[in-house]
Amino acid sequence: MEVVFRGYQSSLFAMTISSSRARQLISRGCIAYLASVVLRGEDDAPRIEDISVVREFCDVFPAELPGMPPDREIEFVVDLVPGTTPISKALYRMAPAELKELRAQLQDLLDKGFIRPSVSPLEAPVLFVKKKDGSLRLCVDYREFNKVTIKNKYLLRRIDDLFDQLEGSSVYFKIDLQSGYHQLKIAPEDVSKTAFRTRYGHYEITVMPFGLANALAAFMDLMNRVFKPYLDMFIVVFIDDILVYS
């Protein structure tokens, strides 16, 4: 249980009084507040689908992306240093449980169109990274590939500058995009440069993946283009986090 005090509090431990003393103080005009503490279990926690706005615009709040993103004004491009030769690295070993998870995630990505079979001479290995909730995120190790990628010089805004915009605001609404990177397509001519190999086949990625150099800059560029009319007015954007303030 967490207790939060708001406003001025001279002492963390308030004085306890009797019910008769409380009645006397109230009768003299003292302001009184009645608070009840309710401990919520996991089953009692509010659900996102119970929010009226979410129900009204259910297509905007999907549990997961249904498939390929629409065409946008920009696509993710991969520029390599001239003269780069194909890069290939050996597969990483995986435990039986990881192999089972790998097979399931590959099938899910294939069904959504996020990956497809590849014949590219490039092949990067894959590995799993454990997320905060204990589930496994499939990642492609593009470290060697990034060494021969021409870096995008798109600069991210300073965090303290973003906070300065919030001065005088008191109402905030935060939006976190669902699989934000997967909402940007890779340029068709560069899809083969994302190839990776697994025990179950050789694939290439059709949407922007984690781990590629310039992915962060490309995504920030997209977000700033989308929200350009509202930036510095009532919206702050940093990567895939959107803050509406008033």
C-alpha cells in the first residue's frame, strides 16, 4: 500500500484524535476529509478497454499491430559505406526453451508480414533479451553491420529543453506507441540489407527493426513530421513517447 500526501505537511506522522474530539472540531467549522483505503488486487485493476475513449476509438488502441503499416512520407533507408563486402556471422547457441520461443515468434512475424524469406548474402545472428515482464524480445545482432553503415546526423532534442516546455502546465496525458519501430516500412531496395539467419531459416525484415544504426534518428524524424503543427504548443515527443500537456 502506498500513501501519498499532497499539499503542505509539517509532519509525516499526523496526530491521532478521538471521534468525540473530531466532532467538536467539525462543529467549530474545521474542514474535515473522510478517506477510505481500498487495496486492489490484480483482478480489480482498471482495464484499458473499460475507458470510454478507448472503446470509441478501438481501432487506434489495438492490443497489437494487425499487420504491415501504411505507406508514409518517409521510409527507413540503409546506406552502407562504398565497397562494403557481405557480412556473415555464426549463429548463437540457444536453449531448447528459447528455440521453441524463436519458432513461435518467427511465425508471428511472418503472419504479420514483418519478415519474409531471404536469399541475401548478408546474415546476422539473433538472440533473445528478457523484457521487464519476463517475456523474451527477439533481437538481431547488427553490431558488425552497423560498423559499415553511414550514420545519420539527425540530433535528438535535449531532455531538459523538453521539460522547459512544460513550465506552467498542470494537466498531462502520456501516450506510448504500440511497437513504434514496426510502424515504419523499410525502403524496398534496402530490405535485403536487414537479413538474419536462424536455425529455422534465413529471413529479411520489411519494417524498421531494433538494433540498426539510424533507426532511432529515422523514427524521431517521422514523429516530428507527424506532430509538426503541434510541437511547442501542447505536445512533446521523444522517440515513441508522446506527452500532451495543458
